[in-house]
Amino acid sequence: MNWLFICSRNQWRSPTAEALFRRHPHIQARSAGTSPNARKTVSAADLRWADAVFVMEGKHRQRLLAQFGRLLEHKPLHVLEIPDDYPYMDPELMELLEQSLAPHLPG
């Protein structure tokens, strides 16, 4: 499974999620941001690669649908509702991500 994690600037939340799942035996993980100022801005290629897309907030979902609606028509897009309150690899952020993503793990 290819999982793509999205936040705004690809600095804290989505790179933390990518790092958490990078070594999972059944998941390939990438991250990107919706902002033009993101460390890595999400692209059509990222979305084509992904089997599932996980966004941190509803605004990220709206931005993706506005920009890439056709690519997302038949792709799972999940809103995790994780606010931009945590730095990279914050233990509380990692726990929230693990809890939010557990129901989506294969097997």
C-alpha cells in the first residue's frame, strides 16, 4: 500500500507520519504539502502513486479536491483532524497519528 500524507507546509505533521510508517512492512509512505511554500508541494504524480491519501485537516482535503479533483475521484481520502500544534516527531503527535491510522492498516 502506498500512503501519502498531506499537511500545509510539509514541515511537521506529514513528515512525522511519513517517518512513522516508513519502515512498516506493508506500507510505502510519502509526504507533501498543499502550500506553494511547502518543503515538498504535492503533485499529480504523488497522487497517482498513492493508494490512499491522508490529510491532517479538512482545509487540506478541500485544497486537494479543488486542484486535483479528477485524480481523487476513486481514491480513498481521509481527514485525520490533527491540528497544527505539534513540532516534528513530537511524542503526542506520533501517538495521535498511530491512533488515527490504526484502523487503516492492512491485515
